[in-house]
Amino acid sequence: MAISLSGIKPTGKLTLGNYIGALRNFKAMQEDYENFIFIADLHALTLPIDPIELKTNTLDIVAFYLAAGLDPEKTTIFLQSDVSEHSELNSIIQNYLYMGELSRMTQFKDKSRKLNDSAIGLGLFAYPALMCADIILYNADIVPVGEDQKQHVELCRNLVHRFNTRYGKEIFKMPEPVIPKVGARIMSLSDPTKKMSKSDPKGDIFLKDDLNIIRKKIMSAVTDTGNEILFDKENKPGISNLLTIYSALKNKTIEESVQEFSNLHQYGEFKKMVANAVLDELGPFQTRYKEIISNRKYINEVLEKGAIRAKKIAHKTLIKVKKTVGLYVHE
Ligand code: TYM
């Protein structure tokens, strides 16, 4: 069975962007792939974060995974920090990634721009090395992510090629990023030219928001002049974003949704339909989340079992890499 792997970083509150671009797609993978889904908690340390917030966010993501339908019998759900092989492999492969390519990463440029030079942590710069370790430890064939993570997966592909070429064999499998056709980049509702992001609360729909607030946020989403529901990212970014959200949640193509709204010349009515689609999805999701988050024992069991399963595979890979590069393994 081919292997799928992905993760979410427990920084900030998860948004509808995370849900559409990543979370909801993880469940589909568990039927056809051996599925590894983790919480990238070590990655959360790459920018300053309050310890209590980190812990709360971590538990929330486990509950979100389960609420989104991940079945711990089919999907290995685990914490990155529970499997020390992530850090160990990171310290080996970081030697095969170069400063030049790391400094060209869009996410690094965006995040470091907001900081003083003296406050940019080494971990932020080296972020993609750990992410690559996450992927290759499990020999992932595919990595389902939103558009913003594609560049990191591509860097990992370069590393795999470099490493395999250097040691003359297929040590690592070549991972393929899988980006959703609709919803790979959900934009902010208050500024549809910017990505909806958990680190920028304006205009975002958070997965834990009260349903009435979500409706209000959608009804007051920034749109454009005119009254036609058309997909035109350049001239109608707000309407295009709402069309994307609607289509993704209804499993429709953009063309099908445009067709559906072709006789509707009212943004207000359109927004109502989008809000209904979001509430239909997030209502039951929130109910499941609330049930799961109050059951810490269950969450701990899931993580415990996941860590054991993940570690078994990760350890095998680590040993193989150690031997390959010439680190002496005494068995
Ligand atoms: P993170 O936590 O920033 O985001 C989690 C996932 O959500 C997607 N996403 C979006 N998709 C559509 N529209 C948006 N507005 C939007 N915002 C976020 C992201 O693309 C991502 O898929 N580096 C990763 C975590 C990670 C990882 C990995 C992922 C660590 N190691 C290995 C895959 C494989 C991250 O910070 O994602």
C-alpha cells in the first residue's frame, strides 16, 4: 500500500483554510493509503509561543483530526515530539541542504521579514530540513498539503534526489505533494488578496468560532463592486474566494458553482448560501470536536498507540540512513 503523510503545526487557531486545504483531505487518504498524520509540535517552536497555548493547540489538533473522521485504527496519529527519530534524522539531513536554497523559501522570507535579524531563530531558517525528515522517515509517496507548503515538499524532493545520487541507491522514496484542485489557497475574508492564516486573525474563520460569528464573518466578507457571481481572482478576489470555499465544501468544480449561481445577481443571497455550506460542515464537526476534547483519556490513548506505531517505522529508516552515511550501528 502506498504511503500518505501530512501534519499541522499547533500555532494559533486552526482556520477554515487549514480545514479545506488540508484537514478534510486527510480522511480521504486513510481508505487508499497507509496514512500517517501528525502534529508538528517541534515546528511550533520555530517562532515564540506561549507554553500553555502550545499545549492547548496540540490537544485541539488531535481532537480536530478525530472530529474530521480520522480513524486511529486506520491512520497513525502522533506527536512529532514523541518520535525522537524526527530530530535525529533532521540532524543528519540538514547537512545535505544548503543555506542558499533555504534562504529562498517563501515562508522563511515572509516570517523573518516581520522579525529583527537578531530575533530570527535558527529553527525558523532550518524549518524545511525537519519537515523533510518528517516526510522521508515514513517513506511517504504522497504529501497532501495546501499550496503554501508545496515549496517545502519540492525542496525535500531535491534533497531526496541529492541524497540518493550521492549514495548511489534509492535510500529515500521520492515524495509527491498533493494539492487540492479547489481550495489549495483559501484567502482572508477581510482582505481576499491575502492568505487566510492562523497567525493573522483578521478575516479568518476559526474552526472553533461560534456558528453565529462564522455566519456574520461570511456575510460581511469583503466583496467587489458589481453583482455577478463570477470566478475572476484578479478582478473579483472576494467573490472568487467565496466560490472556492463553497465549491470545496460541496465537492463541486468552480464551473459547476458558477453555473449554479448564474441567475443570482445578489451578493447577499450568495453569501447566505456560502454561510449555509460552511455551517453545514462545521456544525457537526464542532459537535464531534467538543465530545472528543473533553475525553483526555481517549486522546492520550490515541497518541500513545500512534507514537508506538510511528516509532517502529521511523526507527527502521533512521538505522538505514545511519548505515548509509557510515555512522557505526552496533546491533
Ligand atoms: P500549517 O500548520 O501552516 O498548515 C497546515 C496545512 O494547512 C494548509 N493551509 C491552507 N490551505 C489552504 N488555504 C489556506 N489559507 C491555508 N493555510 C494553511 C497548509 O498548506 C498545510 O497543508 N509545515 C507544515 C506542517 C508540517 C508538514 C510536515 C506538512 C510539518 N512537517 C510534513 C506535511 C508534511 C505547516 O506549517 O503547515
